[in-house]
Amino acid sequence: MATSRKVTLLSSDGESFEVEQSVAVESITIKDSIEEGSAGNPIPVPKVNSKILAKVIEYCKKHVESAKAEDRVDDEDLVAWDADFVKVDQATLFDLIRAANFLNIKSLLDLTCQTVADMIKGKTPEEKRKTFTIRNDFTPEEEEEVRRENQWAFE
Amino acid sequence: MAETSIHRKSSGDRPNRTDKTNPPLPPPLSPRDLISALPDAVIHRIFSFLPLQDVVKTSVLSKRWRPTWTTATDLVFDEEIVARRGSTLDFSSLVDSVLIQCISPTVKRFHVIRFKYEKAHRPKFDLWLRFAEGRRVEDLSLLLVPTTEPPTLYILPRFLYCWSWLVRLKVWTCCFSLGRTIRWPCLKILVIAISRLSDDILEGIFRGCPVLESLKLWGCWGVKNIMIDSTCVKELVLFGLRDSNIQTIWAPHLLSLRISGDWQPHAMLRLGDVSSLVEAKLDFSIRVLTDLPCDEMMCSHMLKETFQKLCGVTTITIGAWCFQKLSLLEMEGVPAPLSICQSLTLHVDIIQWDLLGIAYMLRISQCLEKLVICLTGLPLSMYSLDEESKESFNYDEEDFLCSRKGNFQCLAKHLKRVEITIDNFGLERLLALIKFLLGDALALEKMIIKANLNMGHGQEHVRATILSKLLVVSQNMLSYRRASRNAEVIFSHSFK
């Protein structure tokens, strides 16, 4: 199998990205469509705009390259690289989550979900609402009722 | 109230992509509220990284969030949820109340962790497992903590033995019943700890789990012989405790074997056919209760035999206790078959005679490409030598190594990478060895020295002293003659 084969990915806003096939198949969605032969060339990636697609490709490239390297020292470097990769604003982070979900890239989905989980962990509901700009549409009585249902969690 | 519902109805006309399981999402209440707009499946994935109380707390964020946690696909009940709160809520009631509210048709992960099990809990657990069965749990963990001595074991209910979708199973302090047919056609990972087993039960497990890949037995008793015929089982981990008494292991298709923990001297663990083994980790110890020399001899003998069986293994890790025994073998001049080991990790103490052991390993591992040495830093006082032997270990390290120059074939051709991990004070002890390796390894590409420096509380002032000492030593080291032109020496340190 020619690993240096390249494929072209077309973002939702019409920009094309040429990548190695080994990088593109980090996405199970793309891998499946290539294997089924149903992928055109370029392969359209709806729902993912060029800014996000560029980042996703950057992630996949880095991970494919590190998998090849034998150095175990790079493992720690990769973790640090990942941590930097997700230091983005919320909008980009959630776009990355959606893209990883649609493209079915498990490691990226896990990384981004873990990041959001870290933003949620240990916070009070008020803090969470503030972080994510969630509007509280409960009346005080309703909110009290919800808290009572699972009192142990709110103690 | 009426206003908001009208508001919803009109915006319900907006085309919303819906899948069959989720009702159409109401529009997010704030345009910057991106998280609420995520599909439930993704939110559940985020939940899988959070402890249960954070998941449940999301119910109060807004109306959209109220029911979301009840369809969560991961239920992890850790006893510390209750332990941390001073409340009188007990663990069982908590689990009950959560299970009643959980309405998801599938729960992928169901874990009960650190539950102090008593006999009276049995019906409760049977009920919870019925729940898990109904939700087609794939990943089940019952990590129960024994409360009595000898431990009261939870007898696994009959219906558990034929969960056809189970992929991962971890049980502690449980008991398998004889005579039940086990049918887990999807099971890949099985961990059994602090349980009573038998050769028959184990055979039944292997028969009923055709795709089993990994088996870990921690502190189990009752098993004497492990015979693994299946070509799927790749990994076996045995951790000895209490009366663990395994005598033989026969697994011709096994790829990875690890033996750790404390074993009884009469265990006489013997390896049968393990010809496919690629990776082996021996970090166990045998507690010799008597001073009788025959007990010591039995241990050495067993270790020597075990080690001989591992000559075809390419990646080997040896723990401190095993390594010391092997060093003894070197001292006694026991001839050893050559090993094709390519990657070797050794856990050593800072005792003088470990150099002998290292020399022994270098001698027999003629294809060695990677050597990793971890200094444990704790003198193993369990191991004591008589005065006579101590004398023979009184040697000068540099002399010893110099006399071995050019003796090790791996150094001449193969050794590419050396990693040494030390703690606060270990570096000086290894200087002679580092000098020797640098001077003799012709193919060396990288030597990495990692110092994990342990600072106790209130010892920050000591930091500076240790660091400066390390710097001096490392500078000396960098000036040693290198046999390989490409050799890179990397020195890193971190404080804990």
C-alpha cells in the first residue's frame, strides 16, 4: 500500500488541503469512505470549515509522525504538544469537538472532551454557568426542586 | 411560564436536525452558549471524564441540562464520593437513587469502586447487576474491598456468566461458582483480584471467552496450573499475595508475561512452554521465612530456571529482588545461555554488587539495543549476605569494569540507547558504569540521564545544594571519552 499517496480534503467553505493518506485515515469516517470507494477526489468534508480542518490536519499529522518515532521521550513531548493544541478559545474548542465527532477521530475527541471536562470539574453550578454562558431558566422553586432530587451531589 | 412555552413553539418551527433517539433540541438560550448546543452523545462523552457528582450537578444548570445526565452512558460509583462528605448518606442508597433516575437504554460502563463488602450486601449487588444486565453494560467493574479476614467474597450471580456483550470485566473480592458455564463471547479484558479460583474455573473461563486478550490475577488463591491454549490471549499478569500458589504456567501463544508481588517460597513457580513470549517482566519477590540455606537455594534455582526459559524474549524488565538474585548467580559463575534480548530494563539498588548483575546481563544479552537502569534508591534490607560473600564484593568498580572492557559483544555492535533514572544521590554510584558504557559502546546514539529529585516538605533549602552537586557531577560526565562519535548525552532533572 503506497503510504505516500496523497488525498485532497475539501472544507465546507471550499478550501482544499492536500494530505498524506496515512494522515487522512486517522479519521475513521474518511478511512471508511476511501475503502468503500465512495470518496470523490477531492473528498468533501461538510460541516467543517477551513480553519478547523487545518487544525484537525495539524493534529493528525503530529500524531501520525510521533507514532513512527521510536523515542519514548517524545511521549511526554506529545502530551505537552496536545496540551498546547487545546489552548484555544471556546468557540474553536467546540468546533474541534464537533469536527472530531463527525470525522470520528477518537484521540482528538477524547482530548477535547477531556479539556472541556477539566473546565467543568469541581466547579459550582454558578461558576459553570459563567464559564459557558449558560442562561439559568429555572425559577427559584424549580431549582430548589432539582437540587433536592439529588441532594448528595450538591453538598 | 406560558410565555416561555409560546416562545418555544414558534422557534420549534426552525429546521432542526434530529436523530431518532433525541427529541429536537430547543434553541440554546444564549448565542454564546456553545456547550448546550452539543449533541447529547458528545455531552455524554464529556461526562465520561467527570466524577459522578459533577455529572449529576449539571442537572441544575438549565432546563436543557436537567435530563441530560439521566441518559449518561457511564456510571462510576466511587466510595470516595461518600467518604469525602461528612453526610450520613450511605453508598448503597446513593447508588439506588442514581440507578432509579437513570433512563438510558445502554450504559457502557458500570463501575462500583472501593465498596466495603459485607454478606448483607449480596441482594443489593444482585439487583444492581440486574440493572446493568438490562442496560447491556460492556465494561463492568466490581472493585469490592474485603471487610473480614478471611475475606467474605461476593458470589457472582448466575446470570452474570452469560452476558454476551461484556467486553471488560474487573472483579475484586468475588467468587466464581464451580459448575457454571461461562459464556462471554466478546470479553477481551479480565481482571480478578482477591478471589478464590481453581484450575477448573480458569479452564472454564478460557473456554467461554474465545476472544480474551488479557488476563490479570491479583492475589488469587486456589489456582495451581495455568494452561492457556487459546491463540488470542496475549497478556498475562500475575500478582502474588497471601496464599498465591501457582505452580506452572503453560502458554505457548502468550506474548507478554508479568510476574509481580510476593510469593510463597514453596510456590515453585515454573514456566512451561512460553515460546512465543516477546515481553517479560519479573518484578516479584519471594519471602523466605526461614534462614535455611535450602530455601535460599530453592529460590535461586527457581529464578535461574525461569530466567533460562526467557532467553528468547526480546524485551525484559527485572525488578530489584530478582536482579539481586541474578547478581548472585554471576558471582557464583553460573553459566547462562545467551539471550536475544533487545531491550532490557533493570531496577537496581545502590548496592555495590549490582554492577556484577549488570555485567552478567550485558554478557548474555548479545543483541542488546536498549538498556534502561532505574535506581530504586531503597536499600533492600531483606537481602543479607554473610561476611564471606561481603568480602568478595569488596572490589573497586573501575577496576572491575576495566577488566571487562571489550568483553561485551552488545556494546561493540548493538547498544544504541541507554536510559538511567536516578533519585537524589544515585549519580555518583553509577559514574563508573556510565564512564565505561560511554567508553565502550561503539554504536551508542543516546544516553539519557533523568534525575527525579525528591524533596521532602520544608527542604527547599536543600534543593540548591543537590542541584549544584548534580551539575558538577554531570559536567564531569560530559567530559568522558566517548567511543561513538554520534553519542548524545542528555541530562534532565525534575523535582517532585
